[in-house]
Amino acid sequence: MPTNKELEAKVKDLAEMIEKIKENVDKLAVAEVKKPVKQEDAPIPASNIPFPAEYRQIVDEVLNKEFGAEIQYNTLDFAITIIVPEQYQNLSQREKDAKVQDRRTKIIKYPEGASGVKAWVDMVYWSFNPEMKSKITSNK
């Protein structure tokens, strides 16, 4: 059986080890706070990215070629924006005077891909009233 002096020495050693661990944890916590934001985590501006041809074809087939589209890639998903041409917009006079643009954006997870884009473009199409849908369809 260990003596009291031996136990006290082991307790002292353990206390020193705990203090060293605490110091290292504190250093790690400070280092994490100071870590700069990685550039690749920031979204890429839509103006610098070509719109994928497969997605453009979906927009053209469901809506028509007059509709604009943009894409913005993020780490886990992408944002697709459908830009409604002026002749199909349902804006108030106040919005028209303020030069508001009808932009419809949806965040889509990468695994959804083209099927997610198709679902969003379909939803945009079905948001129009029957007269406007007829006008969109006739201009394909």
C-alpha cells in the first residue's frame, strides 16, 4: 500500500498535468476565435458563374427563353434565381416606379440537382395566374 507521501506526490503530479491541459485548452480556444474566415466558405458572386446548360434548358422548357436565371454556389447548396421579365411581372405601380425586379430565389441542396431546379421552376410557373401562364406558354 502506498504511503501518504507517495499519494501526495501523485496528487501533485496529477494537479500539474491538469493545469497544463487547461493551459493548452485555453490556447486552442483563443486560436479558434482568431481563425480567419476561409475564402472558399464565402459564396461565389452570381455574376462570375456561368449558368449550367442543363438548368437553362429546364427554365426554357417550363417557362420560356425570356426568363433570366442566375446561380450562386455555396458549400452545401446553391441558390437559383429566376428573373421574371417585365411583361410577366405582377407588380404594383409603386414597385414599378421604384424599379423593383421580380426575382424568385430558392436554395437547393446539391443532391437534388436538376430535379430540385425543375421543381422550383415548376413552382414559379404555377405561381402565375392562368392568363399569364397562357402568355408564357405561347411565347416559347
